[in-house]
Amino acid sequence: MKKNRYAIIMAGGPGKRFWPLSTAARPKPFLALDGRETLLQACYGRLRALLPPENIIVIASAAHAALVAEQLPELPPENRVGEAEGKDSAACIALGTALVAARCPEGALATLPADQIITPAEEFVRALDCLFEAAAARQSLGAIGIKPTEPAVRFGYLEIGPAEGRFHGLDVLRVESFKEKPSAEAAAEYVRSGRYLWNAGIFVAPVAVMADAIRRHCAPLDAALDEFSRLLAAGVDPTEVTRRCYGAAPKDSFDYAVAEKAERVIAVPAPFAWDDVGDWRALRRHRPVDADGNVVVGRHAGLATRNTIVYAPDLQVATLGVEDLVIAQAGGTLLVARLERLDELKTLVEKVSREGWEGV
């Protein structure tokens, strides 16, 4: 294990598209959607094959500090950082950059969302190892790209150019441009062309390269990085740093604020299977599916029921003559929705939150 490598696990996302199971009190990264381990635990476990615990930092909401400690007891307390407020990935990565720079100015960092399912873990480790070496050799921002399986509009895309080398048996390609969440027509053209990969939201760079990209391409984030670094140098606890100055940081994704403007970006096409676990439909990919296309967690009896997801561990659910539904229960809340309308679930969650529902 190379001691100058670090990883920042970003576990602050609300996961509203998995409501009512994912709530403000226990959002998606802290759920065991496959029934075995939580998404956060799985992400940490993959990284442990490459990094020691002291080089893995989890940044989550300050409200979830106890959950991080409970689910990752091996993680050193100083590596559990709580955000005073959610600011999306740009501020989170800037804070992670300042943290790594304070510990190891000549180091490198990987930044990863906590809420992804990746298999096999060994291939993920190989890809990350490759990207650490390639980013250092090319003094570039590195990304992991996923070969598209459909013209999805919910992902950003990487336009791929010529090869930049080969590390650990994997090709490293130049990224010509970022294309953020395109129209259906544009996504179809990207897939047809064979020149695009989905952006997995996993970035790797030497800390100096990451800091330089932030400084060059996002002035508000540059100012935030300066303030983070100043407070950390003064010995202020990282969670306290977010309380003092996170409010001034821009609320934006790292992709928009920095990555798509960077001049030197490379990518490794993923040699592993990847799932962003976007909404309830992901259960069909990670739970058993019966002959009628149904996924069931809990006790269910159905007649003429097809292509339906039933997640109700605390209820008995009977269905008759239904299809293409998600029926999801958590606590005292029951959701019934058409599968094709799940992209609107965030809007529903906002509505019930305004109306004062519990368990949101």
C-alpha cells in the first residue's frame, strides 16, 4: 500500500429516489439494498484492498456521524468528517483536497460517491490503481468511464479521444469533453458513435493537480479551498471547518464547477460492472426476480402480478391484476408508484415534506 494515496468517500447525498426507505435520518449510503452490507460499507471495503484505514476519509452530513461510526468502526475518528450543510460534490471535494494537502502535500486522492454497486471489487482496485499511476504520470485529472448500455439521460458523458498510455493492463484515454445529462436524442447519438462513456463520478488526481484545477476554474471554490486550508492549518477540526465557512462555498457539482472545464483529463474505461443505484428499479438488478418479473422483499401473495417491486418487510402485501408498480414500505409510510414515473419521486418527497409528514 502506498502511503501517499488517499480516498474521500462522499456520503452526503439524500437519496430521495429511494424514499420512503431512504430518509433524512438514514439516507441511501447507509442502506443495505442487497440485504448484506450497506452501500457505504461496500465502498469502504473495496478501498481497503488498496488503502489503509488512516488514508480513507468519509465526508457525510454531521447529522449522520453516529451512523458512520457504527457502520465503519475501523475508521479512525479523525477521518469521519461531518458537513454542516449539504453543498453537493464541489465543496465536498474541495474540502477533501484541503484535508489531504494538510496531511501529505505530495499525495494524491480519489473521490468516490458512497452509493454505487461495483463488482468485482478486484477489478475496481485495478482500475483505481491504474488511475492513480496514470494521473501522476500525466499530471492530469483522472476519471472512470462506464461503457453505456443504453442512451441514458440521467448520466453525464465523457467524450473519449486518443490513448494516453497503458497502466496495469488497462488503456488510459484522453477526455476531449464532458457532456452533462444530454437530451434523449443526443444520448442516442453518443451511444451510436462509440466515442462516449458514462461519467461514474469517480475522480483521481495528485493533490496539487486537483487544487490547481479548482483554483483555475471556479473562483468561489478557490476562495473556499483557501479558507478550508487556513483553518485546517490552524488546527481546527474538519467538521468545525464546515460549520464556520461551508456556507460561502458554491452549491454545485464538481463536474460542472471544475471537471468539464479542466484542460488535462484522462479516463480509464471501467473493467468492472457498475450501478449507480439510482432508484427503486435498481432492486431488479440486485435481488432475485421471479418468473413474472417481480422482486419481493417481505411477505407477498400475488395473482396476475407482473413486473412489480414489492419492498415491505413489515407488512403482508397482496396484489391482484397489477403490473409495473413499486410498492415500498418503511416505518409507517407506504409508497405505491408506477415504475415509469419514478423520476418524479423527488417532487413527491418535497410535497409530503412541505405537508409535514414524518419519515421524510
